[in-house]
Amino acid sequence: MQKIKILFSFLFICAQINLLFAERTGGTCYLKAEKDGKDVLELSAGVDFYAVPEGKIFQKVWIECWVQTKKLYDGIQLQNKTKLYTGNRKFIGKVLQAFNPMQVLEEKDSMTHIQLSGFIENSCTDHDYIPEKDLGSLLLKATKNAKLNYFDPFLKKYCFIKQQENNNYTSYLISEPEFVSMTLLPRILMIFYKEELIAVFHTRSVEVKLYDSIEMESEYKMIYNSKFTEHTKKEMVEIYRKKLEKN
């Protein structure tokens, strides 16, 4: 329970400064509580969210938003026609059918912060805002000694979280949710050695040409610069494993 509370606090802080979400709606979208259920939510274009693939048609999403506290029935159920807002009070959608949020968090100034979970069609995603797609385009054009400044606009666009590692390594991370355990797991982890890209850990498909690409384990793949030694590869994997352990 303590881990979940810490995670929710972390998500709340990051959501306010637009850090963690790697997808957004490309137009008006509709969310279902269950894949075979009715639409319960209408989302506007440009709404940021977490997502994990759920087959060829749907993806499961995690949305952060605020609602008027009085619109929560018994403090736990969203009522029909309830409007949804960002932390900055920007309108992002409305409820079409009463349903329960995934989590009800804090109340502030007559508004309540909630987290929603459900399913939207893959076609709803803004296809010009997919990190793996943009990263693949960069890697296809990159030289094997591509430096940090080449990737910097990409890292800023998706608000990667930077961390200085040991031995001249710097990592850049975006995460994705694991809905069962309610934790965050690495989605893309880019590792630089003295500002040179040497590895990319990723859970989804990324096109690559000049870099070698190998599957390390079932839960992730690793793209790496083969001029580095086996010892260097072990250090990179250790950095990745530390990200997993933090969750």
C-alpha cells in the first residue's frame, strides 16, 4: 500500500508538469470501461495519457484528471455529464455513462483529482506523437557515434526523465504503467556514455539500421552500439535493472 501511495504522489507531481505521458488523443475519442462494453467517456483532442497495447484494436489507458467534487456520487462514482479537467482546469472530456474511477486521490478547492482506466481504440492515438516512431526515424538516419545533441529535441518533446548514472553514463527514461501491480516500468531507456548513445532498451517495436538490435529477455529488447565491450553491455543492463527495481 505504501508503494502505491508513493507512486500516486509521484504521478500527480509529474502529471502537473506534463512529464510522463507518452500518448495523446488525435481527435475526439471514446473510452470504454470494458473492451466489449459501452462508451462511458468522451475525450477531446490532445488529451495526454498512458497506454499499453491490448490487441490489434484496443489499448488500455490511464488518464489523470480533475472533476468537481460534488459530481462524485458517494465520493466514488462519476455521474453522467460530469466534465473532466486537467490540473490547470482545461476541459478535456465528459462522462457519458456513470462509472467508477480507478482511483480517487486528493480534494482541492472544490475539485477532486482522479485516475481513470479503460480502453480506447488504437486509431484514436495521435500518430504524430508516438515515441517509438520518432526514435526509429532518428536511428535510421543516425551515425554509430551519434551524440546527445542529435537526440535532444526528441528527448525534450517526450519529456524524458534524465538521471546521471555511474562511470560517465547518463540515462533518459519514459515509463509505462503495469495495471495489475499499479507500478511504472521502463518503456524506453536511452543510455549515453560521455554524450554518445550506446544503448536503447525498449518494450515496443523500434526501427533500427546502423545499431545492432538483440532481444535480451522477454520483457524488453536492447539496441546497442557493438563497438563497446561485453563489460560495457553488462553495465548498461545493470542500469536498466535498477530502473525495474525502483518500481
